[in-house]
Amino acid sequence: MADIAHLRQLLRYDPETGNFYWIVTGRGHALNAIAGTRHGNGYLRITVAGERIFAHRLAWFFARGEMPTDDVDHINGNRSDNRICNLRLASRYQNLGNTRARKTSASGVKGVTFVRKTGRFRAVITVNGKQNHLGYFNTAEEASDAYRSAAQSAYGEFARAS
């Protein structure tokens, strides 16, 4: 990893917008151009001296002066929003608590699945790698409420129920 002094000779970070700008011209970028490309998973990455660095980790580095050893969590869940006010350190466990419902979710609600056999909704939460059954419910809303309560208890400020 390049040291911060070297990175500051190449890039400027705007903590209000979360954008990085090239302050030198180089291969594939112009002076003052926004740095980084969107990775397939929604994160922005910046390549410096052949090394790809996630922009949210680099933002933390620029704002705090050290590369984080923990995960850097996007509070609002938007992986390309790298404003320093939207970033916080998190353990892997906490960061997983702040994920959204999977796009493939049939119910569209995090922690809730529809069980055809019973015609009811099942709520589950995974805590410390262990899946915990929260119950069967007549509506997706009831199952979602059960998940939301369990997530708040397990993840605290990192809980995301949608």
C-alpha cells in the first residue's frame, strides 16, 4: 500500500461529496477527473500504481490518516456513497447486519421467506454464523416485524431490516 503522502500527491478527496479527483495526469485519466470505477458489486475502486483500492477504504485513509484494519461500513447502504459522514468502522459481523434484502428474495423482505407448503411466512436471522428460526407468520409484515426486532437486538445501530 502506498503511503498517504504519496497518495496525496496523486489524489484529492472531497469529504463532502465522497469523490476522489486526480491531481496529476496519467495513464487513462486527466487532471481533475473523478477517480475510480464502479466494481460489479457497486463499490468504487481506484487503481494507484497498479494496486486496486476500494474508495471507501481510501476515504477513511485520507480522512483519518490510517488504513482501517476493520471493515468500513456505508451507513446508508449505498456502496458508492463515500462521504466520510456516511462511513464508519465495523466488524465483519456488524457490517453483515447492515446488508439489504437479497435481490433474489421472493418476499422482498430481509430475513423473510414464503413457505408454500404452509402458506405462511418464515422469519430467520443469522447471528454469529448460526441461523435462528424466529417463527411462522400469517403476513410478511408480521414476519418482518419479528426480524426487525431480532436484528435490532443482535446488531444494534448496524441493524437494517429491509
